[in-house]
Amino acid sequence: MPFAEIDGIATHYEVRGDGPPLLMFAPGGFDAQIGKWSDLGVYKRIRLLDHLPQHFTCILFDRRENGASGGRVEHITWAHYAAQGAGLLDHLGIARAHLMGGCMGCCPVTALAVAHPERVASMVLYWPVGGAAYRINGHLRFARHLAHVADHGMQGVVDQVRSHDKNFSADPRGGPWGEPIRRSDAFAEAYAALDPARYQHMVLAMMRGLLDRDTAPGAEPEDLMALDIPALIVPGADGAHATSAARYLQECLSGSQYWDVPPDGQTEATAPPRILDFLTALS
């Protein structure tokens, strides 16, 4: 498997297809890895990877702390996730690319566009996360993890993570560093040695930064309004992907295209052609 070291963290990535570069930030919440483009929910149904690589060089990667990528215990912000994508472009020698995000992957797409607009040819924002229920449930997930730390200590988290193969969403007790704990004995040992009080403060700050609003997180609205980057927004409609979050992005991104089709109308016959029409018109 190819890896790139970005800011001292190993990033597992794949490159598929040929054509203009398309950097794809995976869906899956805190379990964002390459396979989610093929086996998760709506993405399994619309089969993007059967279509996009025929026209674009699709750059896929496991987000840090996910899949085969590494991680580091620190106060992670959307800027950290965006920097991983920019670092992967640097590793591949790509100055400018189209960006696509699915689910929580939309957040680092907008963060990267704000930080480095000159590197972003366009944005496809598919089922952006957001809404009051998304924030509330996210806060509850972090709270359950911190309660487990308080009751069982750092070694208790390691033991919990290594007792099964569930991710942070499926078992919040394991926290957002579960995958590197599971994969690396050295990481697990260092994690278990962390000071619980300092760790809890850091995780609370991370939670508040990542889940700070009842609409689409990732970038400030004023910064989004200042962008001049073509965008296609495809709405979801459930507790994690509120339609209001997609409409918010449409409001903030001047000139964006909003594909006003309900989820059951987003199929392999309709979604890939709509995305390809948008991208090819700009390439």
C-alpha cells in the first residue's frame, strides 16, 4: 500500500484513473477511509468509483486516525484534516485539484478551500454533515468517551478498543484514536501513559472546535462568502446530514450549484452524471 508522510503522520492513499486530479475526502464520520466510497450507504448505491476514474485522476486516502493511516494525540481541528489533503497533493506534485467531500469529508474540503483557494479548482460537497441533531449526537459521543476515561483511565480505553473492531461511532467509549491504538503497540503504549486530566481538557477543546454549530461545520461563513470557487452541493436528509446544512452552504458559497434532488432520487443513473457534468465543464 502506498503511504505518504504528512506532518509526521503516515497517510495511506490510492490513485485511480486518469485525467485532471480530483482529491476525495472520504465519508464515514470518524471512520473515514477509502473503502467507505464503495460500501457505505448512499455511496455504495451510486458507485462513484465505477465512473469518476474514467475521467479524472481520483486521489483517495484514509483520513488520519482512520483505516491504515497513522495518527497523533493532539487537539485536532478542521485545519489539521485540511492540511493532510494539501500535504498529499504536495507529495504527489499537484499544485491544484478539484476537491470532493462526502459526509464529514465536506468539512475539510471547505477548510482547505479557505486556507488555500489557489489550489482548489472546484468543490463537490456530497451530503454535508450538519444540523442540530448532528451536533448534539457528536457531543454525546465525546461525552461517553470522556466518561469512560474518568471511570477506567487511559489503559481502560486501550483495553476497550482492543476488545473489538468497532469505530468511534459504533462504540464511543474508545474515542477518536481507536484505530491507531488497535494497529500500533507503540501508539497504544504511549496513549495509555497520557495524563487523564490533560487529555480530557484537550478532547473537550477538540469537540467544541469540530462541533461548534447547528449547521455545516468546517469553515466560518464569512470566509466561505469570500470564496470564488465553483461548488456543487448535493443534500442529504437525515439526522447527521440535515438538508438545512446543505442549504446553508448554498447560501454562503456564491454562485454554487445546488442539486435539488431528494436522497431516493440520487442513484447510479443520476448522481455520477450530475457530478461529471459539473466537473468536466470546469476541466
